[in-house]
Amino acid sequence: MHLARFPRLHFGHFPTPLEPLTQLSRLLEGPNIWIKRDDCTGLATGGNKTRKLEFLLGDAQAKQADIIITQGATQSNHVRQTVAAAARLGLETHIFLEQRVTTLGDEYQQSGNVLLDGLLGGKIIAHLPGGTDMQQAMEQHAESLRARGHTPYVIPGGGSNAIGALGYVSCAEELLWQSSQLRLRIDHIVHATGSAGTQAGLIAGLTATHSGIPLLGISVRAPREKQEHNVWRLAQQTRELLGVPGELPREAVVANSDYVGEGYGLPTEGMLEALQLLAQHEGILLDPVYSGKGMAGLIDLIRKGHFRRDENVVFIHTGGSAGLFGYRQVIADYLPS
């Protein structure tokens, strides 16, 4: 696939670790669970967006951008990492935050990723109501900046376009290399899927290399059919960017939306249990929005016998532990006193 063809900067600590979850595997009496630690990418507490931003900001630099514009939910991991990456280049980041969650109080609105956005130098242009056309808001702002002589670069939510998805094509290559070094047969890969870029990049990479490994995305927002459509479309665009011939089979994209709960960013019992189990049995911090719900889905599927006991399942930890502080009261109420 020769990813060196594309402009790319270096922000992350790669390869990220691939580790066995021995205690959790024993506790659940299911398959052998491994975890790909993309919470350890190293950029302002890490996370999956670092991989995407290496390509996105590489493209921005090639186009001589002088301001970065992006958007996300209030506790957006993507926004926090974008501001950090742009700071490494001496660029200002203009932020639009969407108020998808309005019931968790001041801690959600002001701590965690929001605090870090400001500390890293991000400029919040607006807090917009949930359901706002965020792409349109960014494009209008970009036009106003161009009128003043600037060269803005607009990054979609989650960094999820074909350029950003190249980061997870790279991750697929990295994971296959690590599994070969460890002589680890990977039977399944599971992760949380939201804005589609991570899953699309993984699918593009896994299919282009003919790995034969099935990938399951646990949706944190959209219904299954919509999520699968969004991922398929972006994965196909990514394959085209790479020059991979043929159309991606629809059945290659699989999502499960059973663990969303009442909505994006809203706590579920399964998510809270997953946070506690990983913290207290493996010393690993998940996040409440993405990896927590993704792991909740994996745990439930294991309990339902979805995987054989002799199989090896890799969970991709997409980071986001900074968001835990926005959910302090919810987590405190769940933990035994």
C-alpha cells in the first residue's frame, strides 16, 4: 500500500503495545483477550486520533495552512488531540463544540477534555446545540478567515475522511506485523466505532492485505445500518485513495449498535462495569464514551458465547481517559462506598 506516498508528520509513539488481558480473560472464562494500546500514542494523553492527525496535518502543512479548524462533542478526544498536534506546528486551532450531552452538569462542560483544550491553546469559537450541521459551521468560519487572508484547513469531526483513515490503514499493518512477531493468530478484532474513520481505515488495511481477520465495530452513536453504511462508504474512499482495485464487499463491514444505550455520551451500566473491570483487574483506564462502551459490548458478547474459548480476540483501545473527569459524579455513584 506504500503509505509513504502521502504527506505525514510524526506525533505518535509507535508501535503501540499489544498486550494480553490475562486477568480479564480468566474472569470471563471466554476467549483469550488482547488489547492494542492506542491510548498510548503519546500526544496529550494519547488516543486513536493521533494516527489520523499525522496524515491530516501532513496534508495541512503541504497546503501551507495557517489555521486549523475542527469540531466535536463537548468532551471530544479528537479536538483535544488536534489542538495538541497543531501546537507542535505552531498553528492556532479554532474549535466548534456540539452540545450532544446536556444532563451531566458543570464537570462535563468544563473539565476533562474541555480543560485540556484551553490549556493546549485551542480557541473555542462556539458551543452549538446538538444536531447542528457542524461541517457547515466550520466551512462558513473558514470562508470568513479566507476573506481576511488566512489559509484555513478544515478537519471533519473525528478526523474521519479518507486522508485521516490512512492512520488506521497504518494501524492494521502495524497490528499484523506485531501478531507475526508474537506468533499470535488473531481470530477477531473489536473496537468502538463512532465517526467511522477508525473502522474504515482498519477495514481498508485488513482487506487490502488479505488478512482474513473479521472486524467488529461496537457503535457508540448511530444505529447499525447507518453506521455500516457510513463505514463502508469511507472505507471504499480510502481504498480508492490507496489505489486498491475493486469494490469493498458490503459484508466486510460489521457494526453492532446494541450498546449505545440512551445516546451518545450517555452512561450505561455495561460501560460503567467495563470501566471498573479493566481498572481493577488490568490497571487500564477506559473512557466513558468510546472504549468503555466498546469493551462493554465485547464483555457482553463473550458472556453470550459469541466467541470460542480457543480464539484470540484483539480489542483496540482508542484512548480518551481524560474524559473520565467529566463523568466524575456518575462514576463515583457507581463505585461501592
